[in-house]
Amino acid sequence: MISMIANSLVSLTEAVNDLNCTNEHDPVLTSCEAIHKKWPNKPSGYYKIPDSNGDMQHVYCNMENLCNLEGGWMRIANLNMTQGTSCPTGFRLYTNGGVHACGRPVTSSGSCVGKVFSSSGIEYSQVCGKVIGYQVGHPDAAGERVSSIKNNINTYYADGVSVTHGNPRKHIWTLMSGATDRSTHYNYKCPCASTGPIPAPSFVGSNYYCEAGYQGSDFPQHGELYSSDPLWDGKDCGSSETTCCQSSLIPWFYKSISDYTTDDIEMRICCDEGTDDEDVAIEQYDIYVK
């Protein structure tokens, strides 16, 4: 009898230990990636994982492949204006042709409007993101800027969306809008245009996407949102931007950061002219880290 009781207690202890070791809230597992590696069949959803101070954070983990890499991505930013009509605080709502998108507040000069997304104090070294937007008026990518603006990550160095991390800002990705997908004027072309473009700033390098939403060889109308051709989706690319749409990841972008960090990520819409002339409006964004 004593032997049976002892065996039962051992079995119970093993069962409890096994339960503790298979709990997705195990504090040893400090990231979505760690959960995915330990339990590859866990579904995408909300999990509790500890931050760098040991405090538990409730975060969304995507367990599917993103950016051609295995699952275990933590989502830190998400917006889908196809399912709603409320822009983040500080952004202005555009509507046209059934499209709802978010751009800069009304301004008569160059400006940026942004939002900071918290990493919840959880370390990451890779960023996978997607931004879908629309051209408004006459943006000109990285063209027509003096060097003090073009080479300054803190200002409107390009017409489009700037994604950075930390303070001071460190570049992750830039999504620019040209004036037209057929432009022959070098000032209005994307840096990736096949002939005669103005290059992207040195700190951007090749970490950018650029498209135009207006499909024509003349100039777009100031202030008009061109809803027929979304930006940065790699589709309907005109003659001047064919080489801009060849990334195998587009509409997703990927950036590996050299060191692990808990930096928050900032996304800004920037243009160097007033909104009566140009803007870029965002319809969707998703940003994941691991």
C-alpha cells in the first residue's frame, strides 16, 4: 500500500511539473519567438510574456510565417481603415471613392505627424512591417530638397512614411510617393526609377519602397487623393517605377537590427510642402518584431 501511495505521489509530481513546463505563460519564455519554438503548433493570439524588468505583458503573437521567416512575431502596431473610420490622434481623415485613410493635419508648409508604438519593454532584433497608403496631390519622393533637410532623419527628408526606432532616431524603412508612375521629370521620380532619379538619403540606403498612385504623364491635381492605385503594394507599377516593385517581400518590408533592443518604434508621415500641395495618407499598417 505504501509503495502504491509513493508511486501515485511521484506520478502526481511529474504531472504537475509537466503542466508547469508546458504553460505558455512560463516566465522563462521571454518572447513570442520562444513560445513558437517550444510549441510550434500554438495558434496566433494573445500571450503573456515578461519584459526586461520581469513584469508580465499581454501581447499579440503571430505564429505564422512573415517576411519569409518562421512565426513567433510580436505585433506592436496595427491599423486597418477598411474596417473603421477613426484615425490615430493627430492624424487627419481623408475619404475618397470609398477609401478612408489618415494623413497630416492641414498645414501650409512642410511637416511630419507621427505615432510611437511601444515594444512593451521586450527585446527584439528584427522588424517586419507593411504599410499601404495613397498619394495625395503632388508628392515628389526624395526630390527638391536642400541637403540640410534631405540628410536629416528628424525632418521631412522624403515625401512619405518614415519608420524609425529609438531616440535619437535610427532608420528602419522609408515608404515614399512619387508624383506619377510615368514621370519623365527627374525631380518627381522615385529613387528606384530606371532612369535619372534623385537618390535616397544615405541613411536610407536601399531600405525603402517607392511608388506613385497617379497614373499619367502630366502632373497630378493638388490636394486630390488618388484611390485607384494604392502605394507600396507592388501592383500596377508604371513605366518609371517598374524596378521599384520587384522586391519578393513587397508589400512587406524586413530589417535586421545589429543589436537586440527594447526601443519603441515610431512611424511618421512627412512631406516638405503644405497639404494643399501634397500629402500621403495611410490606410493600413502592421508592424511586428522578434
